Amino acid sequence: MRVPEPSGPGRLTDALLAPPAPVDPAEWQRAVAAVPEQLAGLAGRRSGAGPCRLTDYEIRLALGRADEAELPRAREPFAWSARTARRALGLAAVRALAAGEARSPSEGVRDAVAQATQLVHEARQPPSAMDRWLAGLPPAGRAAVGAEAVTWATRLWCALDWPALPAQLAIGRDHWWDSPHSSLLALRGRAEVRTGSSHLVLLAGPRRDSIRAELSVVTLVEALRGRGTTGPGPVVGWWADSGHLVRVEGEPAVLSQGVATVGQALSGRVMGAAA
């Protein structure tokens, strides 16, 4: 895979806003219509393995491209930490910045942490597991979590030319697709920013040849949620550390790649359960 040269805010924004590649509507609809049964067949091969909610993290593990820092988590139950909480808090900060409710990433994160702990102490509405975890930390612990989230939020906030983006944005709204043919399978399509016609995914770890396969699952989820009426638009993956990006178009071949990637991830789960 050829990876483009490093990008600044303008180039990344241009990649998000550039028109999608043209696709024949009839061919696209046929391709989308075939996917649910293909996925149900893959899930059915896991009979006895239980339901599977497949995330981007598990896709990376299945492709053998997880960051070394992630590998210990693959063998342990999920636990909240500065690393696992930084995205949720960072996204809350970026939403506040985009809405004019915060003046800096640090202020946005500080407000998000304060709101989370306030929900726990005031019991006005059911707090999330992350809220309860944050509220139980000492002040120094919350400060460490906040520092990680500020770094994450700053990278995203400085990555884009926000005034050039459409007014209606979805920031950090991950999408799930539940198979109508098999209760055993659900897929998550993660994206940090959705413009309505494109999707931005922040990438971690080294640049890798498997990235198109990883992002094809995002296209797959968006296509299935859209019921095949129109293409889901491009998915742009961006490495915050290096500024490099890759753009995956919404095309029938990408759907096939997404199905194959899900199959590989499901096979890895079966082998992992048997080990």
C-alpha cells in the first residue's frame, strides 16, 4: 500500500470533503444486499461459541496488527485506565470545543471529568462505568487521566480545519450494526468525526498494510446501516503521530474486503476460544 505524505489540517480536511468515487447504484445495491447472509454464514460457523460484538480492536488483533501496548489487554478482562478512558473524555472535550462551550482541550477535558464525577455524587441520572471509576480515583489519579485525554483531544482538534467542515457534524458517534439473520453477530464501525458524507478514524501504532482491511469494516457497517440506498462515503484513516493518512472509498470491492476481514476476525476468536 502506498501511504501518502504527511498531512496538515488543510490536507486532512480536503481528504474528508473531496467527492466520493463514483459507483454504479445498481451494482452497489446488489453488493450490499448480499452481505447480511454472507455475514450470517460466517457467524453460524461459530456455533456454540456464543454471541460476538466485533470491534476495531478485535479486528486489529485478528490481523496481527495490534500495538504492542495493546497485547496484554487481549489476555485480560477490560479495565478502565488512562489509556482506555482518553478517547471518551477527549471526544467530549472536542464536542464542547466545536459547540463553543470550551476554549481549549484542557478546559473541555476538565469539564468532562467534573461532569462525570458530579453524576456519581448527585445521582441525577445513572452514571456509566467510566463515571464511577473516575469518581473513585484520588485527585492525582484523575489528573493523570485528564492529561492523557488532553493530549488525545488536542491532536484531534488541531488535525482539522473546523470552520471548513459542514455545520452538522457527528463527533465520536460510533455505529453498531446487528445482524438480522444471526443474533450471534454485531459489528462496530468506529469514527471520530462524521461529516454526513465521510468518516474520520484516528489510527494508532505503526503505519501498516492491513489498514485498508481495518477501515473496510467501517465502510461495511455504514453500508449496512444505510440499507444500500447510497454509498456510505469515504473513510479516512489518520495517524496522529506522523500526520499520514489513507482514504478508503465506498465501493463494492471494499464490501467484499470487509466481509473477508470479519471472517478472519471470527476465525481468530474461534481459535482463541479453543486454545
